[in-house]
Amino acid sequence: MAGEAVGKVRPWEENLQEESEEGSEGLTLGPLTSPVMSPSCRVSHGIAGTLLGEMALCAKKRPPEEERRARANDREYNEKFQYALIPQVSSLSWFTTIVPLVLVLAITAVKDATDDYFRHKSDNQVNNRQSQVLINGSLQQEPWMNVCVGDIIKLENNQFVAADLLLLSSSEPHGLCYIETAELDGETNMKVRQAIPVTSELGDISRLAKFDGEVVCEPPNNKLDRFSGTLYWKESKFPLSNQNMLLRGCVLRNTEWCFGLVVFAGPDTKLMQNSGRTKFKRTSIDRLMNTLVLWIFGFLVCMGVILAIGNAIWEHEVGTRFQAYLPWDEAVDSAFFSGFLSFWSYIIILNTVVPISLYVSVEVIRLGHSYFINWDKKMFCVKKRTPAEARTTTLNEELGQVEYVFSDKTGTLTQNIMVFSKCSISGRSYGDVFDVLGHKAELGERPEPVDFSFNPLADKKFLFWDPTLLEAVKMGDPHTHEFFRLLSLCHTVMSEEKNEGELYYKAQSPDEGALVTAARNFGFVFRSRTPKTITVHEMGIAVTYQLLAILDFNNIRKRMSVIVRNPEGRIRLYCKGADTILLDRLHPSTQELLSTTTDHLNEYAGEGLRTLVLAYKDLDEEYYGEWAQRRLQASLAQDSREDRLASVYEEVENDMVLLGATAIEDKLQQGVPETIALLTLANIKIWVLTGDKQETAVNIGYSCKMLTDDMTEVFVVTGHTVLEVREELRKAREKMMDSPHAVGNGLPCPEKCSSAKLTSVLEAVAGEYALVINGHSLAHALEADMELEFLETACACKAVICCRVTPLQKAQVVELVKKHKKAVTLAIGDGANDVSMIKTAHIGVGISGQEGIQAVLASDYSFSQFKFLQRLLLVHGRWSYLRMCKFLCYFFYKNFAFTMVHFWFGFFCGFSAQTVYDQYFITLYNIVYTSLPVLAMGVFDQDVPEQRSMEYPKLYEPGQLNLLFNKREFFICIAQGIYTSVLMFFIPYGVFAEATRDDGTQLADYQSFAVTVATSLVIVVSVQIGLDTGYWTAINHFFIWGSLAVYFAILFAMHSNGLFDMFPNQFRFVGNAQNTLAQPTVWLTITLTTVVCIMPVVAFRFLKLSLKPDLSDTVSGPLSAGGAGGRLSEPHGAAGHAGGGHPLSLGQTPVQPGAAVPRPRRYRCGPFPTLPGQVRYSQLVRKKQKAQHRCLRRVGRTGSRRSGYAFSHQEGFGELIMSGKNMRLSSLALAGFATRSSSSWIESLRRKKSDSASSPGGGAEKPLRG
Amino acid sequence: MLLMPQKYISVTCRTKMKRTSKDGQSKLPDNTALKQQQLPASRLQLSATGVLSCFFATGVFCLGMGIILILSAKSIKEIEIKYTKICGNCAKLREDATNFDKVCTCSIPFYLPETMQGNVYMYYKLYGFYQNLYRYILSRSNSQLVGTDLKDVGNCAPFSKSHDGTPIAPCGAIANSIFNDTIILSYKLNSSIPIKVPMLRSGITWWTDKYVKFQNPSSINLSSAFAGTTKPPSWAKPVYELDEEDPGNNGFLNDDFIVWMRTAAFPTFKKLYRRLNRIQYFIEGLPAGNYSFNITYNFPVTRFKGEKSVVLSTLTWSGGSNLFLGLAYTVTGAVTWLASFSMMAIHLMLKDRKVLFIQQ
């Protein structure tokens, strides 16, 4: 039974890290059917006997992971190596090729082994997390990886669910349990799950151990919101739904413990099924490099062919006649065959143009950059004590090329903490902090928070900075009292008091929790509730209100009310809700108050706060009685019960008296708006992809300044059908093109318009637009025939927000941009729902330091704060890209300069594959003489100080446009290398042809020539690296001078008598160094070669600097920003800091009215030599700043008012509370409600949900809902 | 081009905070200059003054050096006589390898219009002889030539062993193809009796070659030392009888042999043959007058369309005639100066515009 049911259980995290082969299929988007599983997966749980069998299966060792080894271009070298053993072909000793090859392979192997080791370590960390498994009737600690299907495990409060579980029982009544699914879908509200009644009684271990039910359910799939199965137990069947399931990735909240039966484990869990496949990521430079290596290889073959033909001709014309002095080899019978052999010989000699050490050097440089990321103190989060971590060491330079950032919202942009920040009570606004920047100020900069010590029940963690509000409460201001009374009564929060005075609130949404906690601290403590009463401590006096009705929230009503009877017997309705709805339902007498409150609301909204309006209304007994009657009827109605209830509710929620408004801050992570502003300035487009609701997402969009009131328009696409979505997208495009600024002719593009045309039209769009698209619309927009339209529209917008998207949709969006935009994408997220997107994007970033580490495990980089992204990209990424490009340019240059000399020499040595240099020089050139200086440059180089790259985000653009290393740059390097090689050969040739030594003997012997050319080559490439190195640290000095010193040391050692005496046949150059290098002519030749090779480079760079300076040239030196005097205060988040004195408001920069508006997507900075980049740049920044400034200050545009009743609130708890089901009451008390409570409240809850979610793309819309 | 020191202060003070939590603090990256990428460094700045002065200086240096080199090259007296065609019948004779034992001599009279002052060196020069072919260069055995292992002929193909299997000494293609013409320079003092110009055959090799790289095998006498080996196929005499006049100049230590064994880098090369022994009439050098080269023509070059010549030359401080280097330096210097002037012009022009730009 067990064998059939379980299949193989693999370690959990292994799947995440599995390295699939290159070129494996991409993201599997459809539902997956595991081939191992039978269509219907039987899960059973037996008693001890079967358990043992299962454990044996569990203990099965995972297959040993194989090490990645083969490198892209090794095969060529292997082949060459074999050729080198054929005597007729060899022209080099075996070691000239083998030594570098072995070295390269060894270093690569060591590096990969270390990588794997660390990956295993982090896997083990997860795999060894402990969970309590019920084995043989007792709970035992078992590591996660040993948990397998059919186990019963116990979860405790705030624990992560380790597998997909069937909830059996919990500490709460009726087998209820609360979970938070932020990891899974990004929704922040709490959700409730319930065990099926028969199992909910299995509370103690002994009974659970005897449980032998069998679950038959669907095969593993990726649908987070659906589950269907049946439990067979005690000869009866029980249907199972998603409502009974705890999915992996959820966190148990407000529930002391619960027991669950593992249904899916490891890779079969819905979470893992959603996480997409791991792909082997490579950078674009990598791909380019491979292409170039192939080209070089082609070039090599060409040269080989040319020289082989030369050889054949030479042998035919001269060689045949020269046979008296040098007969042909026995094997060679014709000039043609000789040419053929010489082809292979030349391939071996010239193979150094395809540098073996390139790959390993690139790896070493990336490793160095990764360590810099790990070591960066400025990316260390003190609070969470987590440093940034580069989890892969192969993607660093791509960080400097990112064009699109896809960000998760919850946990990434926001902290998922709601804070009661401001309120307006009867026309007076409280909560303003003296700091001008308000909520932007760091906590430390604020004055002392308000002291709530008068209130023993206050929550210590609650902080409020405006003492006047507390004064008003203490003064006994009736409005203020009523305000907080409302907050303490009108909600669906449950309270728990473990010890006297220790209150815990179980809030369905964090917004509500924040409001009730605020009321609690201001002296209106919600203490406890029963289905019929609410007890509140009002300024220390316990008052019990009779709860008459809860008029629950839903998406249409956007408000909730309670009707309570106070101890005096007055009936009052308290209502809180969205301003747009509530302000229309107020009593006309409050007009004046209304306008002040509206002003306050606008102000709050402008600051990105979530607002709620509070109102109350007195009801008289008669009216209430009559209304209650109507409500009862409506609730009993069979058809259109919802509508009827809604109209009954609407009737009573009228003519209310305005109390005030609250403003809740959805706490952003530190520095988010600044980071987004800075990244936007760096031409990086940021898309937010969230599973959360549209309102929440839009609100966050505003508060982190992605959306601003200055935007021309924000398009919202919410269509449910293909046609609607298409129409909405089309309208959006038309509007963009019709706008008065548009350059185009304004004609709407026909639908079958080619994407190229679309781009050209839409790139001319003026004005700022934003796009908000819903998950179900996105499902249509991502279909093959519409995806291009969607993409073009979205890319023309400054900001894009996708809400209600499933994890797989996130990946699809990323994939779409990746595929069609040819741009580098970066995905950042914290939760398990971001894993697929993190894996799909070119670069995945995980937010670490959170409880879940799914995202981190799948990511390439991890750190704990969104704001570190700016440093990762603008500093580390930029430098990495710059260094890598400089490195590659130089590397190709030096190898061409080195190798091409052989080509020229071929024309003078009968194409006989004679090398110019000593074989040891060839062996050591790449690995000793020239490797370290360029490595040092690749690791340490900096063109501008790091502060500058934050101040001038435009410096990031060359990476995006791929300007520093592309095919053109490559050809320039190659040309320079060939130029150098020509001079390197022909100048010594010209000198040596005639000259003699100063003692009259011959100068032009082969060995002297070899030494002269080699020496001048080493000197020239050293000088060149000196020129390329922009940032000379002690290490650079050491390596460059050291390399030269080592060259001469080895040269003299190799040419020494001692070595010759030992191996006369190996060290044939004896005495050469001292004899050759003692000649003035030789040194004059070397000097001349160096001058001629280097001077043009210097001249060219100088002219480029004067005529067409790059931005980095103008800002790198001490000349920019007034040098030390104008030092900038704060590099972090300086740019785009609204209101703050921006460092770029440089007094000394002349503002040039004539200077044109900076053209987008141009890196060169125009013709003016005087810091032109700076002038234009500062204008640009100022413009942006002004915009932001305006956006901050200018409030009062009604269109921008974003309020919503407790955004992450969901309907349903009202009924739950009134039913009393979730309350721990004495059975006596409960009996009183038993008759009244509908036994199937959860069913009605589900019905409501399915009604509201009855869209075609239902799955897409509600990611995790039953 | 200046290395501008920048005000980077390496943060050395490591303020160890109170260790609140061992684990947490240990994760805090070290605040060292290296790890924070704040190493003190100087930035390479291509400043206008730096670059321009560097260019001017280089230009001055190159021009000066070029002129010095040209002048010294001009002071060299050199005379070259190609004798392949002059000794045409000898050349013809040598084309047939079977005539190897026939002696062919050839006399080439010439007139030296000016005295060749100082040390005079005599070279033979070969045109189109490829001493730099890959297989040619390899075809030698250093362990044999250094006298340690006469039988080691491993690398010497195709001239490693004679037909009967005796190892050849010296083996290999290089040794086999040694230049074996004899050139004697005679001076007609009074247009009557020619005087043989005294020539030194020592001091024409590198010290390291003569004393390190080439050694005779140790034995009582040379002929016994080379017992068990045979002479190269093209040679007329065994290696220990190369110089009949000077017994110390035999075997592998023969100067002409050593010179030949240092292979040339290019197919056209000249090798030092003799140097003037400055005695008697020749204390000052070679006086002007009538001379003649008496050449024993042995080395065939017409087979591969090569040519031979004999060269007489004096030297300067930098060695022999080196016009190319002087010219190259002069041209480089001139171009550098031109470049620096035009760069300065561009720079000044832009500077003017900059001033204008600010004034506007």
C-alpha cells in the first residue's frame, strides 16, 4: 500500500537547486503530471506497521549530485592537444598547450566544487529544518527531508508549513486554523482553514496515531486554489476541498497548534509545482564571448589556410630546391601535403588567439566581484543581521546591464506592516510629525514618541508621535472618544487574553489590527467579544456593548458597520469605509466638516496613506426592530440573497454623522521610493507584479512614487474577456498616440501592425503613462496573439503594475519581456510565489532575512532590503560590467598582439610554422607574464568613485546599451592587437636585417630576435594595461611591476648556464638574455616599438576625451562637483530625494539655456567639452526632482484620492463571528447560539467567494482560495 | 597623463561594536579598505598638460635619437661584394654535388676609395638561405654539442646517422649545411705583391657560446674523442680537423662552426667571418687602395636561387650599419611632434570655446 502510494520522496530543496542541462526546455507552464504518480494518487496512513515501511522508503539516499565540468570550448583544445602529438605536425612542445589547459581545468574544477559545496550547505540547512512527525504514537523531531507522504505532522504557531497538508485538527474550536499566505500569493490578509468535522476531534496524539484514513486525490498540479479529493475512513467517504488544505509556504498564525496529514511532499507540493524549472543562466557577455570565440576560431582557420597555401607554394618554389640542406620528411611527398601539415601546425601555434585562460580569468574576476558583494558593508542589514550574498558567481556583469526590474510587492516593497499614522477627528488633523519630511524621516530622527504609560493595557510596540491627540483624549473631547470607540467596536478582530492584561488581537487584515491597536493605546481597549457582546475598556472602565449586527465588508460595499446597543440602551450604528462611498452617505448637516475632512483625506492620500472614513448614526429602537426584521427576511431569502441583504444594509447606512478619518501607512521598506526614483533615472523600468489586490497595488504604486499625480494617465485594464482586454489595450495605445505631445500622426495602429512599427510609434510617445493590469486580463494579454500588443503598450508606459497574478504568470510576464525586448531582466521578490519569476529572469534577487527562504534559495543574489538594489546595480553591477568589458578588450588585444607576430613571421620562414618566441615564453605568456595585471584590473578597477554612480544614474546607461563591449569594440581591440603585432614584428625585422652587434658579431640570430620581440611585447602590453587601469591600487602596482620583474627573472633563469647544463636540449637559449639585452640597439628597438605602439593609443584617448567625453570621464575626476569642497552629503538615496538639498543642484555648474533637452538613449554627451554631461544631467535631475516635489506638495486632486476600506480585507469574518463558531466559550454559552448559528457558515462563505470570483480566468484571478 | 592621488582614506580603525550577538556580529563584513573597495589608489587622468608634454618630450627624444643614429650610421664605411655571379663557373660547378672534391677558387679585385678607419669586420652574407625553418632549427643536438653525450642524435633528423648507423658528429641539418667557403682578403700595396691582410678568426662568437654552449668531449686528443662518430655527409673533413693551423680551434669549439650554429632569424643574413688584425699597415684600419678577395668556392647557393656576398664594414657605438633604426626614430619623432601640435591646437580651440560657452 505504501509503495504504491508514495512513489519516491526526494529531498525538498534539491529540486529548487537542480541544475538542468543547458538548452533544456523552458518553463513548463501547463499543469504538470508527474509520470511517477498514478492518475489518482492514493495516500494512506496506516498504523505502526505500514509506517515503518514508509520510513524505510523515506530514508532512501538521494542520488549523488554530479559535478558540472565540461566547459564550452575545451573540446577544441583537446583536439589540438592530440594533434600536437603527431610528430610531423607538432611545432610546439606538448607543454605549451597542456600546462595552461591543465591549469585552467584545475582552477575551474576547484571553483565549481566550492560552488557546489556551498549550495549543498544551504540546501542542507533547509532540508534539516526540524518538524514534528508522529511516529509510533509519539512526536519525534525529524528533518524536513525525511518527512514523507502519509506522515502526520504537528505544526505550531508561526511555523512554516513544510508540505501540502490535509488539516486534521487544531487547537482552535471546530478545527479552524488561520494561515497567512503572503509567501504564496502575496496577499497579506489572514485566511481561515477548517478541518473536516470527523477529524477535527482528533486532538490528542493517541487518537491521531490510530487514525488510518486514506486520501484519494488529484495528482500533483500547480493550481494553488483548487484541490479535490476524498477521505476514506471508517467505511465512509468525506469530500475534501482546498478549504481543508494547508499548502506549503503558508505560515500558521493565531493557532497554537494543528495536525496535518502530508498529502504532497517535496517537489510535488503546489508551491514547487509552481516554481518553474531552474535554468542554467548565462550572461549576455558570456554568449557574446562564445560567439566571438567561434569567430576567432574561424579567423584562426583562415590564417591557417593562408599560411598553409603559402607553405605549399613556398615548398613548391623554394623548398624543393632547398632539399640538399633540409630534405623533406619521409612522410611528405609533395608540397601540397606539406602545406596540409603546416595548416595543422599553424593551428597549434596560433591557437593562443583563442585564449584558454580567458574562461578561467573571467570566472576568477566574477568570483572577486561576488566577494565584493558579500563583503559590502553598505548592503548589510543591521536589523536583520544579514549581509548581501551573491549566490551565483557567474552573473555579475549582467547586473550592470539591467533594463527591466520586476518586483514583488509584499515583503519586497512593503514591510507588510500597517501603522496607524494619522487621523482627522471632527476637522482636526493629528499625527503630523514636526519633521518636514514626515513619514520619510528615519525613526531615530523623530522626537520622543507619545507616552502611553497611563494605560496599563497599551501595546508597547505602538508608536505615535503627536502628543496632541492623547491630550485630546485625556481632556475628554467627545468627538475623539467617539472616534476611538468606533475603532474599538467596528471590526471583526478577535481578542485573546492569555494572562490578565496581555491582549493579543487576531486580525483578519493588518489594517484592522492597526486600527484596533490604535484605539487600544488611546484608552479604548477592545477586550473581548462574544457572538452577542463586545467588551471595551473605555479609559479604564469596562463597558459591554451588545452587538446587534455586523454589516460585513465586501468589495462592492467597501465599508463595514456594526450596530451596537450601549449600556444605556441607545442603539448606534458605527460605520467605517472608503471615502468615495461613505462621503455620499453622510447627513447633509455636516457639510463644513466634510470639506475639511476631505482636505485632510487628500493630504493623506497624497502621502500615500490608506484612508478610511468613520461615521456613526443613532438608530431608534423602533426603526431598528423593523430593520432587523427585514434583514432576517433578506437573509432567509432563497434567491438573490446577497442583493437583498445589500439593499437592506444600504438603507440603514445613510444620513450618517461624520466622525473623521484614519490614515494607515502600509509601511514601505526603507528607502523604496528613493531607490525607485534612482533606478528610473538610470533608465531602468520597474514593473510591479503582485498577487495582491488591485487597490493595494495601486496604492503602493503611489506611495513608492512609481505612479504620480503628474502622470498623464493611468490605464487600468480589467477586462474579463479577450475582446475587452484587446479593446482596453487598444484604447490605451490610441490615447498615448493622440496626446497633444505625440510626434506621430496620431493614427491608431491597426491591430496586425508589426511590432517594429509599434515600437517606433510608441517610443515617440510623450507624456508619462502607467498601466495597471489585472490577473485575469493578463491571462488574455499573454496569449500568443495579443502578447506583442500588450508588451508594446506596457513598454511605452513609465510604470506597469500587474496585480492578482499567479506565480506562473509572473514568470510569463518576465519571459515575454525577455523574449521580445532583448533586454536584461531582473526579478526581485521575497516569497515562494516569486520563485518562478526569479528563476525566469536573467537575474533573480531574493530578499533574505525573512522567514521563508524559498526565494532566496532560487535566487542569484540575495539581500534583506529592497533599497540595496540600487547599490547592487548602480555600483556593483556597473563596475562589474565595466571591469569585465575592459578585461575582455584587453585580453583579446594582448592575445592578438602576441599571436599575430607568428603570422607575419610565417612570410619570412618559408611558412614552416616556426614560432617567433621561445616555447617557454609561449607557455608562460598567458598564465604568468600578462595574467595578473589584467586580473587586478578586472577585479579592482573603478572609473568613477562609487558615490558618483549614485549621483549620476545615467552612468548606468552604457551597460544597458551594451556600449563597452560589443562586436564593434571587439573589432577595435582586434585591430589594435594586429596593429601592435605588425609593429612588433616589422620594427625588429627592419633593425635586425642590417644591424650587427657592437662587437661586430651577427645581431639577427633567431634567438636574439625572439628575445627582443618577446621583451618588447611584454613591455608594450604592460604599458597598455597601465593605460587601461583607471584605478591604480597598490595591488595593481604590485602586479604590473611584478609581472615585468618576473618576466625578466624567468628570462634570465631560463637562459642561465645552470639550467642548460642540466637539460641542454630543453633550454637552448643559453646565454641569450645577457648577450642580447646588453645591446643598445636592442633596447633602442624595444623603446621604439613601445613608443610607436602606445602613442597612437594615448593620442586617440586624449582626443576622445576632449572631443567626445563620456559622462564617466567628466564626472570621474576631481574636476567634477567642485572637488572636495562640494563633497556630497550622502551617497545613499541622494538622487531623487524629494525636497532634500540634492547634491546636483550644483551652484558652480553653468546652466545653459541653449543646451538642448537631453536626448534619451544617448550616452555620448554632445559636443561641448565643459562637463556637458553634467550640465545636461543636472537639468534632467532637477526636472525630475521638481516633478517629485510637486507630487509631494500638490495634494487635492480628487482623482488621485486613493482610499479603500482596509485594502487587504476580505469578506466573511462577520458571519463567522456572529455564528460564534470560532470562539472559545463554555459549551453552555455556546449552546445559546447553537440554534442560531448556521451550521454551514463556511459553505456560505465559500459560495460568496465563488460568486465574486466567477470570472473566466478564475484560477488566475484568485490564486489561493477555495 | 598623471597619476592623481585621491583623497581616499582607508578605513583602518575597526570599531568592534559590543558583541551583542556573536552570530550576528560575525556576519557583519569587515570594514577593511580592500573588502569595501576603498583601497587607496591613484586615478589615471589623461590631463592635457600631461599628455602634451609627454608627447613633446617623446618627440624630442625620438628626433634626437634618430639624428644621432643616422649620423653614426653615415659614418660607417661598408663595402659589399656579391660573388655568386662573379664566380659564375664555380657556382656552376657546385651545382652538381658529385664535383665536391674539385677545388674551385675565384679572385675578386676591388678598389677601396677611402680608408676604413678602426676595427674592420669581414662578413659573409647569404641571400635566400632559410636558417629559420622550423625543422632546420630543431635539427641539432645540444647535448652532443656540449660534449656530454656524443651519441645523442635524437633531434637531428634527417642528418642523425650515416647509412651504416654511426651517429654523425656534429649531427643535424644546421651543422651539415655549414658555410665552407674560404675568403682571403689581400691588399696590393704597390700594385705588385699582394699582401694577405692579417685577419683574426677569434672573438667572433659569444662568450657563452664558446664557453658554455659548445664543448668538446673530453679526451686525450680530439680525434679519439670523436671516435665512433662520423662526419656530416656534406663535410669534406671531420669536425676535429676543421682548422689545421690552430689545433685549439677544432672540434665543436671551432669559431666558424659556432657562428654558423647560431641560426639566423631571416633568410637573408650576414655572419661575422673574420676581423681585422690591426698590425703593420693596418693599424689604422684598412687603408684605401686595391684589394682582392680570394675565395675558395665551396658552398653552393645557386641551387636554391640564393646569393653569396662578402662584406667589409666598420662599427660605431651602436653596432653596424643601422640606418633603419635612425630613420624610424626620426620619422616617429616627427610624427609625434606633428601629433602633439595638432593635439594642442585642438585642445586650445576647445578651450576657447569653453570660455565662450561659459560667458554666454
